[in-house]
Amino acid sequence: MLLISQWPDVKNGEYELIEKIKQTGYKIVVTDYFGFNVDTGECLNQASLANDFDFAISFHYDTPKFLNIPTFLWVANPLEFMHLRGDYRTVLLHHLRAYDDYLYNGSDTLKAHIRNIVGSEWRESSLEMFPSCSSEAMLPPKSPDSMGTDKARKVFYCGVNWERGTDRAGRAQGLLDILQEQDAGDFYGPNKLEGISPWEGFKSYRGEIPFDGVSMARIMQDYGAVLAISSPAHMKSRTSSSRVFEGIAAGVPVISDKNPHVQALFGDLVYYFHGATEAERAESILHALQQINQNPEEAREKVVKAQALMKQRYCFEPCFSSALAAVKRDAKRRADGTRKRLDVFLFLHDSEQDQPFTNMRHVVEAAAYAAQRNNAEVFINCCSEEGAAAPAQPLPPDVHWKPWQTSDITAQKWAGLRMGEKVALLTSHASGEFAVFMTQFDFPHYDSLSKALDWFMNDGANNSGGVHVGGFYVGDLAHKAPLGTVGILRNNASTALYRWTQNSLAEHQTGTLMFHRNAYGLLTEEKIGRFDVLLPISVILAANSHQLPVYRSRHVLLRVQQGHFHRHYEAYRKATEKGFWAQHYELVTNYTHELNALYDVHHEDPLACEIIDKVSGHGLPSAPPLDPAVHAVNQVIGRLRPVYRKFKKARDILMFKRTS
């Protein structure tokens, strides 16, 4: 499996969890969200990725789903961490919705959140993952005879103490102060936090623990109990951190606050503390520690039972086994009914000469998966001037190769045609129930065709004649993933969440569209011949006008090597450097011409015109009116300006005569 690290170079809880998963014995490779192996630097996010690995797991809501493989999101972070973000609606929500499925940590609150954001597509998978350990890595509980040391009469506590680092007072500082006064605990955590020492003043602070997946458990074993204190965010979201799992995996009794998540997962196998004040909470912890020391056999029995529960359900192995079974079930699921034909048209665009289709392997893999899973017969119609050669490898069952020479399609020069002209010509050769149009820049994911067919076939009557719009991102995979995703163009917003703006010019790619046969009427030369970069926008508006269903998928199904609008705009920019007329006559298209052409085609549809206004910028608020007094002053200045110019000219003449 692949484990996606959002911050590969940062030693944190995610890093520690990944190190623990490596102990399972599975083939584990850690990558960034672009698919670069963090150890070797090799990019694994290729056409064969879904064949080389079974699935990937993402651990953080900041991580986008860009890998060409079934990918799970581990659902464990408190909702409060996400909902406080200002970019939740525009970024995080789309990250969360993009995943193929989810691994839940037992929190009903977090599961309900995923159910809400996935909406009508949500299905109960019962898949789980917990911040535990490999079943082979659990340490046996110590015998009661070995519990007579000084540390055995103390609690172990490890925390980042984030609040102390920001407001000079950690959430558990009063509680820890009392435990320190009683010499009842040792504390661990980072020595520095953003230049501040969060543990300054704590004489019981014992230092940092490496994020290596093993040191924490070894240190825990020396103590009588592990103390687990939940943050307010964890309490509100009814979830918990990894500390309880780590303590039990280390073979040590755990004393936890009354976190509903912990109580639901471990019941009375964990000791609980409570109290209305810090003093009462500290007294409750000391009482639990006393119970453990006075009844070591009972404490050991609790740990033994908790470890048995972990091996049965919470350890990585049973969780990953269920995830793997789910992936295999989905891959083997075959659609019933009459076999459908899908035409995939692959052709060159924005290219002056023939060139190899470097995305061919991706197209074949996507076609093979759709043929196997969706009971489809897929024809890859590859168009080039010379007629592209078939792939070197034998084609999978029910995938057919159909080469075309552009001269068989049109007598016009192929490189001089707009995208709309090409699509209109190719549509006349479509004989299947569905059609997709891709260029050499489009790299479909293995499930891009399959997920689109799922939508058409799941509700065939209502979706007949519709247009499926897949999600995409732009990237050439030439460099490792940046820490943030702000500069990465992508779009997988749902139909309701999508907002039409001037950015829509770049947020639509023709390769993301799959058409039902009943929608082929939208693709005539008369309707789309004038469009190139704005072709997908015009088609979507036309589908809406004809009341055909348009569905925007939450899944990222396509990687675009270079965005269509950005390719055009670069050519447009270079043309403008030559002069005014070059931008209008030397280019195959001009996006400003296309914006005007949108009104030609859609002027009878008020909603379409409203959208075009937003896309073109005409819908932007007009400049606020001038203050009347300012307007009057401007009028006076306007009348005086010609007089002043004449005066200035006369003055310059007089000055010249005097000097001469």
C-alpha cells in the first residue's frame, strides 16, 4: 500500500503513525500527494500505479486526492480543526469529498460528517482504522513483581502543549502542576514550539521522544500508567488521540478522562478520572494510580483484555484486511444488463505536427477498467495525420483500437481547427452510447471512465442524454508536491457548490466530459465550431438549456499535463507582443472572441447569459457613482484643460524667442 504524507520532512504524529504502519510487514511505500517516493524521489503516480499497489491511505484533510489508485481518507481529526478554517468551503470540503472511501476511527460524529459531505452517494462501508499498532508490535504487560520501581508509581504523560506555546497557559497546566507537586508524573514533549519552551518551569519534564514508532512504547513501559488527556476539540467531536492505543500497545494501564470515544471503544478496560476542578481531577488520577498499584493483577488483566480487543479489531492488520477486501470487491463488481459501447476519441490539439501520445497507457488502463467493471466495450479512436500505431502491448479484453488519419475525417489542416470543430467532426463518427474526447495533454485515472459510466447506469432513465463532468487537476509531475496546494489548478466542486466566475475559463477541460448519445446533438458544427478553450463551458450551458442532466463529480478523475486555457493564454500573450492584429488573426482562436460567441449561441437563455456575464466579467459590480461635488469639479477641470494647454503652448513659444 501507499501511505501519503502531507509533510514528508516534518516529524510529527502523522510521521509516527506511518512508522508504526511500516511494522506490519506489508509492502509499504510513503509518497507525497503527487506520488513521489519520499525515500527515492521517484514518481510512482503513473498509469500502472493501481496495478503495482492495492490502495493508498491519506491521513490529513489538507491532502488532496491526486493519486491514480483507490485512496482512502482516514477520518480522525476533530471537526473543529477543519471548521475554523477560512478556506473550508473552497478547499477543504473538496479535498474531503474526493476520496474513494473512508476509514473511520469509531467516532459517530466524524462519520456523520462524512455522510453529510458525501451526500446521496454515501454508502455504509464499515471500514475502520485506529491509531494503534501492528499486532506483532504489541508489548506484553509487565508482571506485578516488576512494578516496584519509582517510575511504576508515576503516570507517563506526553503532549505538545500547543496552548502553552500560544497563550502561555496549557489546557492541563493546573492539573500537571498538581501531579508534579505530588511527584506523581513525568512529562514528555517537544522542547521548543515556535521559539517557545512549552515545558519551561516543569521540573518533571523529561525531554523529547523520537517519532520513530518504537521509542514511545519502550519509555511508557517503565511507568505505572499512561495518562490520556483529551483536548476540547477532541471532546466536541467525540474522538480521541492515539495515546490510549499507545499505552495499551505498550502493555501499560491507561488512565483517561471520560472521553465518549474512549469509553465506547474500551469500556471499563481503561481507568477514568473526572472532577469539576483541576484539584478534583488530579485527586481522581491519583486515586486511579493507587488502584493500579494496589491491585496489579486486576490492572494487568484489563491490559490483557484490551490488547486482545485491539488484535481482533483495532490493530492495523484487521483494518487493512477489510480495506483490501473492499477494493477487490469493487474492482470485480460487474454491471448487469446489455453491454454498452464507449467511444474514446484521442487526438492532437495545440500541436503543429504529429507527436507520440505519452498518455496512451493511461487511456488503455482506464478503458480496461471500464470494460471489466462496467460491462462496456471500449473503442479507442486514435486520430493523427499519419494514423497512430497500436500500443505495443496486447489490448485488454473488450478494448479495441481504431486508428484514424485526420485526412479521413476532414480535408482541412487539423492543426488549424478549433477544439469545437474537431469534436464536431469526431462526433459524426461516434457509434457508441457514450463518448469522451481527449487530447495528448489528458491523463485519465484508472477509474475515470468507470465512475462516469456508474453515474449514467445507476439511474439510466433520469441521466439519459446527460453530461458527466469529472474532476481534474493540472500537473506535469516534474517536481515533488509543494507543502500547500494553493497554486495547483483543480476543480471537483459539486454542481451545487460550483460558482461561475472569470476563473471558470481555466476550471473546465474538455477531457473531463463524458456524453450520452442523446447529448450528441449538442456537438454540432453550428453550435460548437467557434469554440476552443471555452468549448466545455458552452456545452454545459447548452445542456442546461435543453434540460439535460449535468453532473459534476466529486472525484478527481483526470490529470491535465497543462491546462487548456493556460496553453492558449501563453500563445495569446506572445501574439500580443507582435502587435494588435496578431492576437486576432495569427492564433487558431482568441478567448475574447469566444466570450462574445457565447452570447451568439446562448442569448435566448437568461440563465446562460447570466453565467456568461460572470465568466466574461460583465457581471462584476460597476464602479460606484462619483460624489456630485467631485463630478462638478471634474467638469470644471475638463473645460479649463484646453485653455491651459493653449496657455502652456504660448508660454513655451515666448520662452523660446527670449532665449534665442
